[in-house]
Amino acid sequence: MCGIVGYIGRRHALPIILDGLKRLEYRGYDSSGVAIITDKGLSIKRKKGKINDLIHHIEHESINGTTGLGHTRWATHGKPSDENAHPHRAGDVVVVHNGIIENYTELRALLQEKGHHFKSETDTEIIAHLVEDHLKSGASFEDAVLASVRQLRGSFALGVLSVRNPDRLIAVREASPLVIGFGNNETIFASDMPAILPYTNRMLFMLDGTIAVITADEVRLMDFNGAALPVHPKQFDISPAMAEKGGYKHFMQKEIFEQPQAITDTLRDRLLFDTRDIDLKDAGIDHKLVHALKRINFVACGTSYHAGLTGKYIIEEMTGIPVDVEVASEFRYRTPLVSTDTLTVAISQSGETADTLAAIRLAKKNGSRVLSICNVIDSTLARESDHVLYTHAGPEISVASTKAFTSQLVSIYLLAIHIGRSLGRLSKQQAASFFDTLVAIPALLDTLLKQEDRIIAIAKQYAKHRDFLYLGRGISYPVALEGALKLKEISYIHAEGYPAGEIKHGPIALVNEDMPVVFVAVQGRVYEKIKNNMEEVKARDGRIISFTNADNAGIRDLSDELFVLPAIDELFTPILSIVPLQLLAYHIAVMNGTDVDQPKNLAKSVTVE
Ligand code: M6R
């Protein structure tokens, strides 16, 4: 999604804004631009393509000024082009925008009647014209922005500047994230923390329906009626290095290798070593809540949805509570059967995914309590939930989610063991044994990650294939879906995940010697069944790549490639088996030369519908 950076202070704004935009590149974008108030007037530069294209475009110009806005655009209205790139200008007013203005056609017609002319196909440009129109009628800059936002419908995070008011910037938030950083004689605001971290750790997440009037030394907040709001920035314990590559070739590779640490951090303070029990006090999941529960309902998108699908197997087994899992974009437009005895569990790395937010709002409206499993402290999802179980994976920059997924699984295990114990479904002994398994996972992952070379060798053999099938059964079925998603999103290779027992009902028609079939085949209740499915694929000349913790002659004979996973209780296998699949996708993408961290058409944080 689009990225916004605004700077006002004593230093040159341009390099700070460009650096901030680069730190937001992971959000996904197709053009970029800057607007700086210089001593010679306003300078606006925009370019289709990468930020480096913009830098190249302006490298011989001197654009000096201490106030400015920057933007990376992910096209919604109007194709990616120099003209549609932000900032957009009307007279003295400049606007950058993340989100969608739903009533832009009406507003555009209204403004055209008043004589305004538009140069782009975007919904954003109308905002600049609205503000200019109010300024022309004599409103102050602040009042002009206030009046304009009250006319807008949709989701919008805005940065606004007016050349006639060079001592201030205005930021607006309605359903799209914005964070303000409070520096020394400088203020920087952005769509996400990484753009701010090199300058300050004192930050404030703006709330929906608020406007910030920002100078170098002061921030004033108000609601859309102009009523003043308190300003309470918080200190965030995150370093800029946590959002840098640290010697790895890509963020994705770094984040795959950070999984043992991310899991340790997510477990920390929730494990009671004396009693081998789980403590979820931080999320407020108490005895009373657990005993009132009749149903759990996961809502999420993409990889987080796959964590929810895995969660169904874990929670039903450990707690006996029925679990539904639904893609948030479907849930939000149904009449869902949730009520006061349902716990809706929203899973989201970013905590800003528009569909997931809409889903929890609907669930709440129907009386359900909402627990979110979320990686971003103070995100919209966290704020709007009744309970939050934070994953502590650290900033995840690569578009492809990896360490967030395994940290989400850890949170689900914690939740399931906690509920299972509270309900007496798990004996003390069973819970203690699961506790020991959780504690052992980071070391097992370390061992697994040391076998990256084996994955590279497999990737070399198969990198040029254009279609893959990923199969799993039981708790390995969502792992197969997630493995396929990883491959398709970063390598653009077609990959389909399927429950292995279903192949004879259709997909087996595709199997031949050109179709690598990835099997996730772990020991447990469906192991013999999935071996039968391997036989079926083998009988049709399919090439089998097995990820298994059952290293025996039978599975070796069936497999063209075999990767052996560490042994672990069947319910915990997904947290190990997904990791080599992440590595396989990563290395195949690298071998195909794709833009691994920012794959085409994708955005890290999907803040529009
Ligand atoms: O931030 P969220 O977890 O809510 O994001 C949900 C999906 O957009 C996300 O998982 C997406 O599918 C990733 N690109 C997958 O790698």
C-alpha cells in the first residue's frame, strides 16, 4: 500500500524524506514523489517506478528546504504513471494520500462545476482541490483541511502542506495508519515506524477521525469537529537495525532465520517454568471468559488465515471447542452466526488489514468478544480488540510473511494449552508435555535452518518448473497451502495447495513428469494415508519432493527428493515443516531473479479493501 512521509524541522527535508520512503518500500508501490517548500518556491517531483528512478530523476537539482512531503503510490484509481504519482497539487495546496476516496466521482463533478481542472486520474487530486477551494473562501489552513475531510467518504491517511503556511504540515487519519515521531526540533510522520526510527523512538499512533497540526516543535491533535485532543507520545523499544537487512541478501531470508528468536520472544513471560504452565494474563484471557466460550471463530487474510486454519486443528484437539475459520473479506459481507458466547480471534501481522478490521467490527456488533493475535503494538486491530495476544516477531519487512506466521502459531499453541487446562480438557501432565515441546522449538528450528544448503540443492533442480502442487493431510494441509502461497507470491510460479486426499477428485489430472509435487508427510494419524497419495502420484510419473519426519525406506523409495524434519509431536509439526518450504520458495525466487522482498502487484500492509 502507499507510503507517506512528512518532515518539518531544521535539517534538509529531502534526504530524510527519501530515506523514509526507502524504509517504507516493503509496503509495495509503483511510483513515488516528493514536494519540498524551498526558498525558490514549491518543488514537486514525481516518477513512475522505483524510488531510485525518482532519485536519478532529481540528482542534478538542488532542492533545499526544511519542510516537505513524500509518497510511494500503490495504484488504485488510475494506472501507475508520472502524472498519477503523488504529491498532487491545487494552487498552493499539496496532498499525499493512502487509501481510497469512495465519493470522489461526485466531489470531482462538484469541483469541476466550480471551475477546477484535474491533471490526473486519481481520487487523491480532488482532496487538494477541496482544500484549495475552502482556502479561497477565506478559511484558515486548518479549517480548510477540516472542512475538506468532513466531505470525504472512504479511507484516508493524508499529508497536507500549504505554501502560504510553510511553518506547519497537517496529517489526517481515517482508516489508514499514520504515526508521528517527536524528535529534537523536528517532527516526522509516516505510514509506519521504520521511516521514523532513525530519528526518534518517541511516537504516537494517530487514531481514526483525527487531524494533527504539526510544526517542528509542537503537535496539536483534534477530531474532525475541531475539538482538541490530548497528545501522549510513547517510547517504543525498537531499534532501526531491527528494520535493516543485517548482512542477509533479502529481508525475507533474514526474517526466516530470525524465527528461533521471534518464537523465543513470543514465548517469553508467558511460560511459568516452575509449574510448566502457561500465563496469558497479558491478554486478559481468564477463567470466566474461557468457561463462557462455546465457539471460536478465526478471521484473517493470506498467511494469517493459514495460521487460523492450522489453529483449528490445534484448538479443537486441545480444548474440544469447535472452531470456524474464515477469510475476513468473505466474513465481512455475510450474516455471520456469532454471538456473545463466541470468541472471534483475528490474526494479523500488521494489525491494519482493512478486511480483518471490518470483520472484527462486524463480529463485535453481533456481540462477540474479540481477541487479536497481532505483531504491531498499538495498531488499529490491537486497539479495537477486547484482548490482544501480541506476537513479538519484531518488524517484518518482506512482503512474504514468514516469522509472523510461526509466531502466530506459537500464540495459538499458548492459547490452546491455556484454554485446554482451564477447561480441564488437558491433564496437568499433557499440558506440561506440550509446554516442554514449545520450549524445545527454537533449538529444533536452529538445527533445521542449518540445512539451508540442502534446500538450495533442491531449488536448483526445480527452479525452472512453472507449476507446482503442494499436498498435505490433517494438520499439514494448511502447511501445504502456506508453502504454495509463499512460492507463488515471490516467484510468480503457479503453485496450488490441496488436501492430498482430494487429488483423486480433480488435480491428479495435472500430474505428469513436469509437475513437481511437494508432499508434507509427517508421522501421525494420516501418515499411511498420505503415503498412499504419494503412490498415486508416483504411478503417474509425478516428481515427488517430500518434507517428512518419517525417514524410512518406504518414503525414500517414493521420493525424488527428501528433506528430513526433526521429530516432534504431530500437533506441533507445522511450526517446523513450514520453514523449509519458506526457504524453498525463497531460493527458487532468487534463482528466477524476482524482486523477492517487494514482489510485483503486492503490498505488505493491505489497508484498502
Ligand atoms: O498483516 P496481515 O497479517 O493482516 O496481512 C495479511 C495478508 O495480507 C498477508 O499475510 C499476505 O498474504 C502475505 N503477503 C503473505 O505472505
